[in-house]
Amino acid sequence: MPALTLLYDSNCNLCRTEMTRICKWDRHNAVRLVDIHAPHFNATQFGTTQAALLARVHGVAPDGQLLIGMQTVRAAYCAVGMGWLLNWTGYWPVRPLIDGLYDWIARNRYRLSSILRYHCDSDQCRI
């Protein structure tokens, strides 16, 4: 059983690229990806709304706790054994800054995908 369920925006090239990276690191099937744009997806089964899921990445911990934003990213990296890359982002005084930066990136992710050329015309970010 996965340690973490990630609810991600498959319409976002930046998001898909990050999910691909997490999947490559996931050697023990610790993460399950759920596309929030899948035909039968229902946000209410996760205790949230589609609008909230479109605003920031969400995750569900094994105990059912809903994780939001940077908290989800940190949990995903930990689940796949790469937590050491982001552990420092959870400590004061950098946490509020990093969490705020994540929120800004989440709000601007489609534009950033274009600027950073996260285009998926090939299999490079296919999940």
C-alpha cells in the first residue's frame, strides 16, 4: 500500500514533470498518483473541492490526513527516500518563505511551464 497519495494537475506540464521525477525515485511503490482531471475523479472523496486541488497540490497520508501545498511536496520526497533534499524547508525561519514561494509558483505554474519550456511533446514527462 502506498505511503502517500498525490492528487496532481495533469494539465500542468511543470506538475507532470515533477510527478515523473517522483515516480523515478519511487523504488518501493510508496506513492500513488491520482490525476485530478481523470474522467471519474471526485474531489469530495478526498474531503476537498476541485477548486482547492487546482490551487495547490494535495496529498493524502496513510492515516487519511489531507496534506496541502509544500507540506505535500515534502511528504512526497520523504516517501521516495529523497526527503533530505527538502527537509531544511520545513524548519523555521525558512519554512514560511519556502511555503510562500511554493504558493506563488502554484498560482503561476501554467505561465512558468511555458517560460521554463516544460512542454511535453515527447515522452519526457509522461507518467
